[in-house]
Amino acid sequence: MLHSYRAKKDYQVVDLALAELLQQMNKLEFTTVWGKLFQRTLFERVRFLAGHGYEDTMTVPKLYLQATKIVYVQEDLYCYRLTDGSVMSEDLMVTKIADFLRTVEENILDLTLSGHDIQHQKQLYANYLAIFAEYFESREMQTHPLYRKIKFRQFELES
């Protein structure tokens, strides 16, 4: 893995309101755990789910919901290198789709239970469902249980 750091005198640091941050949750830099510093006490109630793909994407929003302050440095201070076997370098496959959908559903549930507007996240979710339905259809896998779940979720969103 390659780590990159560029030192300079002044970085543009921005305090982010949670609502503002939630609008950015489709961007990689806001959903992954790398490139972030968290106060240790946030992990007293939040843990990573072992054995689950996208565990950071499921956990980071939970940490944001627990935080009293979120600060963002608008500079590229971290460089991530794709390596063989990395979740980011693997081809899309059914287990990754299932893990990703579970992550998005968990994030929407957390936001709903904490009283936040979820319209943006629901739209992203609908887009993901359409992409994944196409994945199954293009491979003639319409009898797969996950495809059926995706179609059911699309039906739920439309009604």
C-alpha cells in the first residue's frame, strides 16, 4: 500500500454539518475508514462487522451519527493503491452485491431511526438496485434469490 503525505503550512479545513456530510455519502472519501481520524470514544458503541464486505462503509456513517463535530480537510493527503485481492480491485460478484446492499440498507435504517431525511440515500439506493438488477439480467440470472430480493426492493420503493 502506498501512503502519500504532502506537508504545507495551511490546509483548508471545513466544519461539516451532518446533513451536509450525508449528501456526500456516495463519494468514496466520505464512506471509507482510511484517511480519517476518529475519537476513540466513538468506538465504545460502534464496532466493525467482522466477515462482511464493505464493513467500513457500514461503520463510518454510524460513527458520523455519534460524533459531535466533524471536520474535513479539503486536500489529498492520502493515496490508496489498488492491490490484488483488495475489495476495490475484485470484479463485481454476488457476495459483494449482497454485502453492499446490506450496507446501504443498514445506513438508511440508521438515518431513519436517528430522524434524518433519507430521500437522497433512497435515490442512491434505487440507482444501485437498478444497476445490480441489470447485472443479473445480463447474465440471465433472474432466478437467483438475490435478484428476486432486488426486484422486490424496487417494487417496495415504487409503491
